[in-house]
Amino acid sequence: HRYSSTIASSHNQSINHQPSTTNHQPPTINHQSSTINHQLKQKKITSFTRNMKTASSFPTSFTSLNSLFLDRLNEPPSLSIPATSIARSHVLELGNSIGNLCHTIQMAPLDTIHDEKRHVGQTTFWGKVSMERDEIYKAVGRVFLSLVVLSNICCIDLRIGILKKMELNNKKYPVELCKGKSGKYTKYSSQTGITKDNQTTLDIDIQENDNDAQQQYQLVKDETSLPSAQTVPGITLLIREFAIARTWTKYHKPRNLTLAMMGEVGELAELFQWQCDVNDANMNEEVVSAAEESEKKDDDNVATLGDEKNQGLRGDGWKDEDIDHVQQELADVAIYCLRLADVVGIHDLGFVTSNL
């Protein structure tokens, strides 16, 4: 812009020395600059959209996302810094990502009246390639990236966490009780027996066989056409079918889902809000002594995520029940994030995330 302004200024000064009839001639340099900028934007949009279409042939696995995160980690966390402290920093980063999404989602149209017949992705804005739509796509990807990072720091398997939470949600929201309704699960507690005080996924065992997982969530009968439950598109499909079975698609609009995700991030933050950071004068003495002991035993006190040295929150003395709460809240945010991606037309959020 500075270059264009300088050229335009020089051009205008030279025009001022010419006869007055030339003063009315428009400076073509600005038009040319605008045209070039427009062409560059269109080329960028076309490239992003082309890559999105290519991704459908190569669905992203959760394992590849975790590996990608490890490869991009510049400085592995030190054992002398509690995982809780690092996790707290990334909870704040997750909040930052959500804030960015809240900002960019406002470039999209307002949510329309509930309409079962028309999918959001078929509307003019979401069905048309544009710079604004791509920015929203990237914002959703940044939220998912924050979830992948935070899960790794806590040593929590995000994919397993999502599947476990979906199984729990099956019990909390029976189809016959909540079909077409948007009420909270506590409305059905008298029938399900599930309250806010007795929710746990510790006793839920997830089948790793894709066919078993697909049958468990009562998906379409042609199972051979389904993406693997090991992939981001596969998990996205499970979430979609969960919503369709309960006729919740009428509620699942972009801004609705973004607001719901904000609420879940708040619940995740509650689990970390009164924990201690490294330099806190009241930091848990057991955490400090454990870190000091680790430094004495091993000169090489750097542990990469996924290394057996790094135990995440468990290494800081968190109980299994507390880690389960964190896993559930991470899963809640991830489920809404994947559902939002599906609704606005992102086939593979993992691909968008890995290409940020």
C-alpha cells in the first residue's frame, strides 16, 4: 500500500503541472493495483479450496495430527515445569482461539430460522468460495489445533475422549426422550439416573474395531462407505449421525454452535482456574519436590510429549477422576468444534488444522 500511495502521489503531482483538462483523468495506477490485489486474493482462495477438495481423498487421522504437533514443537517442555502450568497457559490459548472464531464468525450471515430441509452448507455464504469463509474455516481449525495441543500436554487421547463422551451422551440423551428437544440432560435424570454428580467415563470401554464402533453408534447400514473411526472425518460423521438421530440439526447453526463451544471452554477453564503456576508462592510442595527429584535423577531432564517420562497431569498428582473431568470437557469442546466444521462445509477439519 505504501508503494502504491507513493506512485499515485507522484503521478498526481505530475498531472497537476499539465493543463486542467487532464486533472479529470482518473489515475489508472490505483485501478491496476486494486485489480492485482483482487487477483492475488482469488488465487489464494482458489488454492485453499482446491486443497480442501483434495483432502477428501486422504482423511486425516488423529495419530497424524499428534505426530505433526510433536514435529512442530520447538522447545519440549521441561520436567521442572509442571504439566498443569503448561496446560493452564494453553487453556488461555484455547480461549484466544475461541475469541478469534467469535470475531471472524460475525462475517457470516445471522443464523436463520430452524429449517430441517435446508442444510447450512447449501446457503449462499457457506456454499460460495470467499475470503471471509476461508478465514472462518481457518479460525475453526485454530480452535481444533489448540485442543490437540492441550490434549497432548495433559497426556489425554482426544479421540478416545470424544468416543467415550459420545457414549455417555447416548445415555444422557436417549433418542426416545429428547428427539427434537434442546433441553439439558437433567430434564431426563429421573429416567436415565444420570445427574451432574455421577458422570464418569472411566468405566466406558471403547472398541477399537471400526465396524464395532459404527454399529455402536447406529450409523447408516452401508458401513463399507464410512470413513475410519480413527480419522477426523470418521469421528465427524459419528457426531453428525448422533445429532440427526435426535433431530438436533435444526438447532445446529454456526453461531449457535460457536456460543455452545464458548460455554464448554468455560467449564474446562473452571478445572484449572485455582491450580498453581510454577512461580506461585503457594504452589503445591509435592509438585516442586517431585520436579527437583527428577532433575537429580536424570541430567537430561527434557521430556517430549508422548515420551514415557512425560505423564501429563497424572505426573502432577492429579487423580484419575479429575483427569476424567478434564478429558470430558476437552471432548465437549471438540465435539462442538467438529460439528461446527461439518455444518459450515469443512469435510476434514484435521486437514485444515495441519495446514495452518
